[in-house]
Amino acid sequence: MGSGQFQILIFYIYICMCRLDLTSKTISVSEDAYELLERMKLKGESFSDTIRRLAKRRRIADCAGLWSDVPDEEMEAFWESLDELRKKALESLRGSSVEGR
């Protein structure tokens, strides 16, 4: 193989590699799934970027400190609201099991 043929081969491989990076797949999603994804999309982020970001597997330790900047009063209100929701859910479950008998 002459040097000219070798250069052509290298150029061909380079073009093929570049074309591989530009490929895409079309997927179908329901309207509600699209709307959810659109809401989760950050400014300047493509849908592919959003999917990649959301699909990353994270360790629980990666979440440590995420709410550290939330004031104590807001966290207390959050926990109280959560307790209320939990109580209502339990009452609802108890009521539905009695009605089902």
C-alpha cells in the first residue's frame, strides 16, 4: 500500500468515525412523557443532554448536602407537611379497606 492510499484510508476512517458521532435514533414517547421531559430540560440543554443527565446512576452519597442551603424554618414546614400527607394517606387507606368489605 502506497503512502497516498494510506492517507486515503486514514481520511476514510476519520470520516466514518465522524459520521458515527452524528448518528441519532428516533424514539416515540407519549405526550405526557414529552411534557415531563420538557419541564426537566435545563436552559440551553438538548433533549439528549437532558436524558443523559437524568439517566445517570447516582449513589445516595451524591445527594448528601443537596438541601443544606434551605433554611431550618422551611425544612420544619416541609417535614410537618409530609407528616400530614402521611397521616391523610393512612386514613384514606384505612377507610378504603373498610368500604371494600
